[in-house]
Amino acid sequence: MPDQYRTSDMALVTYLKIKGCPTGRPAWSAGTCYWTFTSSPELKRLVELFMAKSSLVEPTEYNKVFGETKREFYDTRPALAEA
């Protein structure tokens, strides 16, 4: 299996999706939501650009994809235990 890059940063996930990095549905672990990407030199370069605050995307597209990412977060959230 290829190396994986996992993150819970929804802003980074949104940026990577816009840049064409495929991801599956998010998965939850210990109360945190994670998205997983296949590691590659291009993914590493994009993550480094994002962390250096040197990444640029079209704002309207970012808002649209962020909304989709947020829906994924809520759609996969485990049900809260009944009190």
C-alpha cells in the first residue's frame, strides 16, 4: 500500500482538493476527523506551500469546496451518545 498523508486540517484538505489531490471519505479516530491522501512529491510540495502561506486559490472556488468538505465532516460524524 502506498504511503499515506493524513490531516485533520479542513482548510488544508480544501486546498489539496482544489489542487487535484484525491481523497476518500473522512474517517474518525479518537474524536477527530481525518482525511487521507496518497503521499507523493507533488502532495509534499503543495503541503509545504500551504504551511508557508504561499498557496493561492480562487476564493469563490475555495468557499464552494470548503462547504463540501464541511458537509463531509458532518455527514460522517459519529452519533452523539444519548444522555
